[in-house]
Amino acid sequence: MSSTTTTPETKTVLVIGATGKQGRAFIRSLLFPSAASTPSSPTTTTFPRSQAENWRILALTRDASAPPAQALLEEAKQHNATSKITLVEACLNTPSTLRTVFESHPNIYSVFVVLAYPGLGTPSTAQKEKAQGTLIADLAVEFGVNILVYSSAIPIGPDPSHGIDESRKQKREVEYYIEDLGKKNPGLKWIVIRPGFFYENLEGMFGAIGATMYRDGLKKETTLPMVASGDLGRVVAGLLQNPEPYFNQFLCVTSGPMTMKEVLEAHKRATGKPMPAAPGFVGWILLKINKGAQDLVKEAEINHTNRMSGKLPTFEEEVERAKSVCELQTYEQWKRALASGEGGGDEMSRRVSTSSWNSLSLMKLLTGRS
């Protein structure tokens, strides 16, 4: 008796924000998971891992010739996966260009959306996020996308008005829009992920400045929900490979909240060295003159208070939901793997993150023009 095998259908994922930290981590986890794993974050997960050859990525970028876009292709080449990534160009502020992407590539199975953070203290730019997010959601419905995964942010409080940073407020508005759109269009299944503060943001010169800002600006008991960008990529890859349990759900992606004292202690245990920090006067000046930095600290305090007082009642449930997808590294595990040179694909995210911090330049930080 002869047996026949069927080849699983290739599924196409449009990644909006493909050249950013989250987009790269997702692509790496989906197409070449062995490169994305580390000793402390094994590829073994609670979901059935699909074969990488059954996935195809449309990596959206404003300029396919730009170094970040070309770096995606180069990494794919290193893993013999060049045929699995196609660069597509569009500007999210020009709807016709995004529509052309959907028209040119029918049968998109899923869209993973990461809207670029505009930088601290840039409300006029941040206000474009809602328009971009709702446009993408509408196109997903129009062109029959099966699953829309939207990367938002952990809420500051139960209401968008509790936030200070305009970008975070806009993300909540997009969440509401997607949830309502899903109710009106049952064919669209959505998943909202809410990542914590990325470990990579504490790396390099700008990370030293950020660490000093939080160390000196936060109360000693205030905790930050934190996560590795590589782990976020693994979560999203896992969601698309076993999506049904997570349809129309929110997931807070964090290994757990930490005080800055705990972060500093974990860094020393992992590396044997104190965490690099900027001179104390830099943090003092930053918190005195930079409204964006002040707002970050205020939001962290408000979020901590709301979590501790039960005003974010679904937070723990959403954290456990994310952890049910795959294991998440603690900061110490992540830093230990990175320090030992075994950080895998996360090393690339770390190198990129050291060139800027939340889209800031050092001059903007020190002058308050964030």
C-alpha cells in the first residue's frame, strides 16, 4: 500500500515594522528559529512548531535599498531563506501605497503590525499612529486577512486618559478600533500583544543614560515590566503557529516586573560587573529639562501604582497567557547569555538598539528637544 503526503499550504505574513526590533525578532523566530534561540530560551515551546518552509514573509519598508532592509535579506541569505522574504515598499502615511501592497499580494494570511515609536515628546507625530493602525485594520478586513496581530503597549491605567505619552494613548485607541472591527467582521481574528520595557534599551551609551534616568527618577519600590525583544518575536511566531487559543485576546509580554535595584543586581550577577551608568548629573539634568523623560518616569510610576492597587485587573492573566505560548527569559538569563557570547539572534537587536534610545539623539536628550 502506497502512502501519500500532503505539503502544508504556504502562509504569507505581512510584517509592518519589519526592520525594527520587534519585526526582526519575529522574522528570525519564524523562519530560522535555531538562530533566534539562546541557551536560556530554547526553541522547545508549548506550541507545535511548524516547518519554516511553510511560511513566507512580506517585509514592509519605506525604502528597500536602505541598510536595515538589506540587512534582513543578508541574514536570510545566511540561513538559506532568501526565497522566504520579499521586501515591499509603502509609506503608512500614504494609504494608496499600502493598498497597493495588499492588491499586489493576494491571500495574505496574517499581518503583524508594529508602528514605529515616534520618540519622546513628539505628539504631532504620535497622533498619526491611530490613522495608520486603523488603516491597516480596515485593509486587513477588506482583503480577507485571517489573523491580525497588533503590537501595542502595556496600559498605564484602565483608561487611555491615564497615559501621558501620546503614542501610548494612540495605541489604546487602535486596540479599541481593532476589537470593535472584529465584532463587526467575525472573519477577522485579532490578537493584541502588549510588550514590556525591552532589556535592550539598557544597552550601550543610551542604555546607560536610560538606566541612570530610571535609577534616579523612580521610587525604589517601583517596578518595570520587562522582556527581551527576541522573546517577543518567539511569542508572535508561536501565536501564528497555534493561534486558536489566543484569538481576540490581549497578551502582556513580560518575564515579570523588576525594580531598578533588582535589575542592577541581576546585571552584576550575570556579568560580574556593575551596569554601566551615566554620571549622576546627566540623569539629574535629563529629568529636570526633558519633558519626554519626565513623562516616561511618571508613566512608570502610575502603571506600578495601578498594578499594585488592582486597577489593571487583567494584567496578571495577560502575562500568564503570553507565558503559555513559550518560555520568557529573565533579565539575568538574557544578560548572562549575551555576556557569554551565546545570545544568538538577540545580539543583533542589542547592537542596533545601542545606536539610539527611543528614537533620540544625545543632543536631543541633553537639550530637552526630544
